[in-house]
Amino acid sequence: MTYSHGELAVVVDVADLDRAAAFWTGVLGYVRRGEPDVYLSLVPPDGAGVEVLLQQVSDAKRGKNRVHLDLRTADLDAEVARVCALGARRLTDVPVTEAGWTWHVLADPDGNEFCVLRLPV
């Protein structure tokens, strides 16, 4: 079976749906769909792409994420600065470089890790 847009979502556990929605819509350029309950759906404005489903949880994050988002950009420094201005926290002091890829590890307001990376040149 292959999955289409409507059948695939990435779920992110968060403590505060409104705060997380403000952060992730700003970072991704997505829009909110529906009213928050325990879940809040974020989707690309044109509907083409993967849904990000925010799930409100009461327990605190513990340990390293086993799954994370990679945000790809041509200008690493500018994109890291942009997402930090939206509320991200940089977890790496200097960019990590491996096999031609260069990235920073960041955390969203709930501590969930994600990477901003520049593709190999």
C-alpha cells in the first residue's frame, strides 16, 4: 500500500497546543485546520504535503527523540536565525558536518529536537 497526503501525518507531542501551533506554523508556513482539542492539525496552505498533527500531552519530554523533522535550506545561518526568532533553541554550538551535509540541532518550545540542514553542495 502507498499512502497519500490524507493518510500520512507526523505527530508531535506538545504541552500547549496554541503555543506549539504558533511556533510550527511560523517555522513551516503551514496553516491550522480546525479548532484545538487534544489534537490540532497543521497543513500546507495548498493542501499538498505532510500533515503535522500536534497532540497535547501532560507528561514532560524525556530523552532524545527517536524521530525528528529535518528542515532543508540553502542558507543555514539565516534559517537557524529565523526559527530561533520564532522560539526555537539551538542545541549545537557549531554546525555538524557529515558526508557533505551540514546542520544544526534545535529544539522547539516543548524540547522536541529537529534539524535545520544544508544539502551537500
